[in-house]
Amino acid sequence: MPQIFSRKANVLPSLSLAASGIGGVLAIAFVWYYFSPEYTDVGYAPEQPVEYSHQLHVGELGLDCQYCHTNVKSAEHANIPATQTCMNCHNQIRKESLKLLPVRESSVTGKSIEWIKVHKLPDFAQFSHAIHTNTGVGCETCHGRIDEMEVVAQAEPLSMSWCLDCHRNPEQYLRPNSEVTTMGYEYPEGFIELNMVRIKAEHILPPTNCSACHY
């Protein structure tokens, strides 16, 4: 009986398996990146009810983060500033600006402006601003160069692996507490060695166990 398939056909199963393996790896890589916070969340910049420029207020006018976000060193959550905080200046500056009409209306009616949250963590993740800012984690470490943003956008993925990078190597990220709100902070020469001394002296031990953030 004549042979239907030549000997060369024996390589087809091997090629099929190899193609399936490569395809599987590519599929995993595709999902790993395009469904990760690095792709889906970084760059998120929702339109706010009032146009507020951090580039102007922080970058040009030099407002400190804590002027508006007053409790970042004392509470778990960073507060949204009250309307009165805005009116401290704008009851004298640009009093007739149409862009600031929602702010003036909020001041008169007492109804809060519904700002849209930019940096979101899932409900099952616990994060305390106070712990981090009182240990020397700078605002720009997580939020990026806010002083250069006309519209606030998420600069970092805020994923679990991203957080763990810092928790496992805190000496690479810490700065003096007095510089926490400084934008464009430049680390001095030998800062890692200085941080190692501080970590030992202050017993800074960022947890890496699951229950530290998920409980």
C-alpha cells in the first residue's frame, strides 16, 4: 500500500506544539500587560467639575500640598479641600471668573463640589497616608510631578507589585520628613547609606505579608 504521508510529516506535531507554546506565552504576555494597572490606570485624568491647575497653584505659586490636603500626615485618607480653602484666596482673586462659578456657588449654598477621584485603590486594599508621609515617602513618589500637571493624571500603577518594590527596598525611596511635599526633590549623594542608618535607628520595617494591606 502506498504511503500517504511522507516522513517529513512527522515534524508537524512538533511544530504544532511549538506554535501552541509560543502562542500561549504571547497570550499571557498580552494579558499581563494590557490588563494590568500599568496600562489601564496610568494616565487616567478625568475631567473635573472645576478646572484646577496644579501646575499653576503648586508649580508657579508654590502652594504646599498640605495647604489643601491638610490631613495627609495625620489620617489614613488624604482629604479633598473644603470650598472655603479655595475661597481663602478667591474671595479676593478672580472674583468674577466664570470658571470659578461652581466654587462661589458651593460657598453660598454649602453644597460640596463633586470632585472626581483620580487615584483609586480597591476596597480590599488598606493604605494609610499618615504612615507613609511620616516615614519619609514623598508625595511625588506615588503621585508624580503634580506641580507640572495642568490636569491631574495618575502617574504610577499603584499595583501590589509596585507597592512591594518599595516595601522590600525602602532605602531607595525614603527622604527626610521635611522634604515629603517637595516636588523635584534631588536625593543627595550616599542617600541609600543614610537611609539604611535611619531605617535601623527608627525600626522602619515595611510589611510584605498579605495581612498588612488586606484585612
